[in-house]
Amino acid sequence: THFWKYRGRMSSSVVTEILELYNNRGIDVIWFLDSLVNGNLKELRAFAKGIIASGAKISWTGYARCDECMDLEYLQDLADSGCIALSFGIESGSSNVLRDMDKGVTVEEIEQNLKDCKTVGIEAFSTWVTGFPTETTQDFYETLTLLWRNRNTCLTHIPSGGGGFNVTPESIVGQNFKRFNIAHAIPPLS
């Protein structure tokens, strides 16, 4: 990603670790704190099927990106394995801003994921970026409209505040100042 190098784990290793926690330590709630639980869709589904096959009754959540490959059947496997919520980095309801952020997802795919998550009983948390350098008033309106259209889906946590857009060195803007017409910060004089 733009932020961190991605290091995946084999599903069998994660299932083994969780079953150890479940069977020997009584842990039945798991929160994956990595940046992207669905970075490898094949391994995530294999994990879900492994948990289902084990009969373990766990609840789990993690950070994810919306993805057209996570269709209703895929999300049902996640729900059946104990997934209770996913925190989606949706960021914007504007196709233009999503493209400029290099999100690799469309508004339609986002809305389908939200609809399908509701169908299978997975809650959605979300993160949003306001004030992205290319965002216009129309783009912000499209974000508000996406939120309105999805007010009755699984989208239950929409954070307020957060301070809006900021530049970090690892972000797409921080790596492409010229592309976004952003000036480098000048360090203070000693």
C-alpha cells in the first residue's frame, strides 16, 4: 500500500493460532489490528472456512477495503466464521476523489459491499477523508449522498471530526506533491 509494506500470513497459521487461544485460553473475540485483513482474499476466505470447519465459536473484526470480489457468498463465509464487523476505509463517495486517491474501488462496489454486509449481518465501521486536495464541493456532496443512500445498510459507525485531510510522508499525496500541486513544508530556520 502507500502506507506500509504488506506482509501476509497463511490462513492455516492464523487458524492454528486462534484455535490455540480459543481452546486453551478461552479467548473467543479477535480483533485483527493489521492494516488490511482482506489484503489476500484467497487466504482470508481459507481462514474463514478453517474456522467454520473447526467448529470454534468466535467473533472477529478487522480493517478491510471494499472489493468487488467480496460478493454475497464470500461475505456469508466471513459471517459464518464469526465476522461481526469490518472497518472499511471508504474515504469518499466521489468517483473522482476515489480515483485520485488510487483507492482501486468504485462507488458501486462500495455500495454493493455495504448492502451485502447488511444481508449477512456484518456491521460496517468506516473512515472518511474530507478536504482531499482534488475534492470539490460537488465531490463532498457525492460523499454525503452516498452516506444518505446507505443510511439503512450495515454502515453503523461513521466517525465525526478527525480534522480532515492531512499529508503524511507515506500517503499518495506525500509521495506525489507535484501531482497534487502541494508545496513541501519548509523546515523552520535554526
